[in-house]
Amino acid sequence: MPMPAAEIEQMIKTSLPDAEVSIEDLAGDGDHYRAHIKSAAFNGKTRVQQHQMVYSALQGKMGSDLHALALQTSATE
């Protein structure tokens, strides 16, 4: 069952309240997304740590309800 983009965005914003989040459905199938996320919580974190924070926000749905998510993360200045 596909996961709506709005649900992905809400889960990320719940975990990272200051985040600027944009979600793009890459294939139009609700299973393949690209997310751009900018948050102060990423300050001082490596790219791997930033991505781990996003995966944690998705509460285990990555790989099950959510098939593919390309991440682009950045810290605020």
C-alpha cells in the first residue's frame, strides 16, 4: 500500500519540528519519493547522521510502507 507524501512530511515534521520539507513523487505511484529536508537539528551532523535522523522519524516504515526515498538534507546556518 503506497504511503502518501503528506504522511511522510508529517512524520518528519513531528520529529524535526523546525524542518522545511518538500516531497516529490518521482514515479507517480506513491512508492518512489525524493525529499528535501532542511533543519537546524542537522547542524554539526554528518550527512549519514542526518539521513539516520530522517529514517528514525519514519518509525520503521522505510522498506515496508515506503518503498524508496531519495534524501537530500541540509543544515540551517
